[in-house]
Amino acid sequence: MPRVAVYNTRGERVGEIELSETVFGAPVREALMHQAVVRYLANQRRGTAATKTRGMVSGGGRKPWRQKGTGRARQGSIRAPHWRKGGIVFGPQPRDYSQALPKKARRAALRSALSAKVADGELIVLEGLKELGLERPRTREVAALIERLDLDGKRPLFVLAEPDPTLYLSARNLPGVDTETVDRLNVYKVLRHGHVVLAREAVDRVEEVLGA
């Protein structure tokens, strides 16, 4: 079973914890993780880029001049694509970029990402996070915690069992630092951050969700 270090909020190593082999010791499937990351980024796209075709631009309701006898090239509309202020040919239109990935594949990819972090020594467990004493958002307290954990500049991701608005507001102004709950954890965020800081109370929740 994989074992990782457990730290308290003072930055002291207080022991080790055994993690589930199924969740944190799974084979690292790079192709599946790549597919999950591509899906996540594609699903973030709004797909609202659009241009007007010749049928959408204003004007051009009549033929600009008669077909023959003027010495000029024949024209049917002043809103044809080759005219100034004419319609756009083959321009982007609103579309859905979302991709589907089976739930089993998504969970397998997340297990691979967490296992890779454990194998690289980039996952730690933090106990006593609720006792940090953040009655209101205080960025300096979270910055001091990161420094005590020797994670300054390592872009840590704090994974919580339940939403903590105060911690979220305290950490969001720190460059590269993010917070996420177990239910919203995804492969992209795990791989994007240098270190994963798993709250002690979130360990059981992660194993419950991904161990099934």
C-alpha cells in the first residue's frame, strides 16, 4: 500500500498514512489521462464564435445594376462575399465542443493522476485544516501555511471534503494556488498543480468515490 506523509498546520510532519492501493497505487495510464484533459478543456469552450453570412448582413436586396450593357462585371448583390461589408464565407458558427467520456474512464483517469502524484512524492495529507482558525478570508494565513509546508512556488492544490468558502477566498489571490472539493476534483486540476494537499478528512471521501 502506498504511504504518504501527514503534516499539521504548523508544517510539522506528524506521521504517515496508508492509502488505498486501488485509488493511489493504480497503474498510470497516460493516454487515458490525456483524453480526460482534452475532454475537460473542450468542455470549457463556449463555442459562441460567429460571423455573418451573406444572408445575415444588411442591404443587398436588389441587383446593383442590370445584367448586360454596362461594361461592368455582372453582380447579383452588394452583400456578396467579395464586396466590402459583404458576408463571410466559411466563417465560424456557434457549435458545441463538448466531448463525452464514460464515468468509469473518468474515474480511472483520476486514479491514474493521483497515483502519479503519489509516485512522484507530490501528494501530502494535511490534518487540522479546519482548525486553521479562518473566521474571515485572510490570504496571509494561507500564504504562511504554504510556506510552512515548504510548498512556496509549487502551485499546491488543496483538496477538501466539503466546500470551505473562507479558505477559497483566502487562497484565490495567491498565484498558482487553488482549492477544490472531492466531488469536483478532475484530472486537469490534479496534473496542472505541482503538489496536491489532501485534507485528512478528504482521504476517506476520495477512496469512497474512486474505490467503487
